[in-house]
Amino acid sequence: MLPDNTLNAPLLTAERAVSSSPRVWCLPLIATLTLHASAAGLIYLGWQPQPPPPPEAARSIKTQLVVMPSSAAQPPMPERPEPEPKAVPAAVPEPVVESEPVTPPVTAPVAAPPAKTPSQQTSVATPPDATAIARKQAEQQRQRELAQQQEAEAQAHQAAEALAQARQQAAEREAARQRAAEAAAKAAEVSSYTPLTKAAPDYPRRALSRRLEGDCTVEYTVLPDGRVSDPQIVPGACEEQIFVRPSLAAAKDFVYQPRMINGQPVAVPGVRNTFRYRLETVSRP
């Protein structure tokens, strides 16, 4: 039995029409390539699927007991016919629109308004009090007068101290001058104190043979009776040692007139005498 080609003729015609049209096979290919390219681009850009939102917290329901009146007081409620269930259409998945992460714009910090300086701050001028100004001026004048008085007192005190110091120095100089004058007068008196008996010393023979000359100073004390006590050679005042012995021997034989003070004879210490040893030159005819 041969198949009935009359029924299959439209199908064969449609297949030949579809196979012969390029849109039929190009459109699916282009869509497939586009989806693959989009997926590869998202993976390259680091796209990650967003996590699902967290589940909402369970809500608690509070119930309250309500006392209803008896059924005799109220008429029975008519029963409502239950509605027939409607057919719920199947949920169609919504297309997921993928977008690149948007970087929030950086906003510059708002600068705080500059603080007002003391010169810019407004102040309310109050009229000055004449009594307070006068009191302040009087106080300042009193302080100036007190400072001037203290300065004058300090200057007077310094001048008095300087005058007293000058007087003290003048008195000390006068006392020193008097002491020096007394010492000079005493030294002059002692130096001019000549003995009543004064014998020349013997010239040593060795000095004559060696033709030596020189000076020798002796210091001693004149006793109240006029005699010499404890003659000593002044250190460094005898040029030759050979003249020491005859000088001391000659000084012991000196006799002075006693020194009288208030009618009483006193001892005179520190009397000095210088012996000069010189050779006389004899001129021959």
C-alpha cells in the first residue's frame, strides 16, 4: 500500500521553504554566539552573581480570646459558597539584567567656614564711665608719684653712703699719712742720733794688705744710761766679711746721751751706724 502523499505535500513544501531560507539557521546561530560572547565578557570583567537576599525574620502573631454571644441571640450567618479555584499560570522567570558595578562619585569635603578673628568679631561699644576713668587716672598718678618718691629716696641713700665712704677713706688716708710722718720723723731722729763718744774701728791688716775697702752697717739698742746693747750686722749691709768683727767691737764702745721722755730716760731701739772703711792715698813728692 502506497502512502498518501496528498496530506504530506504541505509539510514537504514548508520544509523545503524553511531549509531554503538562510534566516532560519542564521538567527539561532547569531543568538548563540551573542550569549556566549556576553558570558565570556562578564567572566573576563569579574562579574559575580549577586547573593540572594537574606530571608525575612519570622513574624509572630498575637492572638486574643474573644467571647462571642450565644447563637440564640444572633441569627445564623448564611453560608457563602466557596469560590472555585482559579488556574494559576506558571511562573515565567524574569530575565536577569546584568550591569557593571557603578563607582560612586567622590565628593570633595565641604570646607568649614573660617572662624572670625577677634578683630572681625562684632562687639557692642559701651559708653565709658567718667567716674571710673577719673579714679583710674588718679590711681596711676599716685603710683607715679610713689615711684618718683622711692627713686628720690634711693638716690639720697646712695649719695649718703658715697659721702660716708669718701669721709672714711679720707680719714684712713689722713691716719696713714700721720703714721708715715711719725715713722719718718722717728727714723730721722734715730738716724741723726749721734753718740757722745765714738771711736773709729781698727782697719784689719788683711784688708790693708789686700787693699780692700767697703761699708758695714750695725744696728743696736741704746739703753737708758746711754750704753749700746746687742749690736747686730744689718743683713746685706756689710760688703766684706772682714769688716764685721771690728765694726761690732767699735759699736760696743759707743756712749750716747740718754733719751728723755716725760722726764724719764728710755731705751732707743733700732739705732744704726755705718762704718766706712777707706784707704787714704798718700801723694809722693
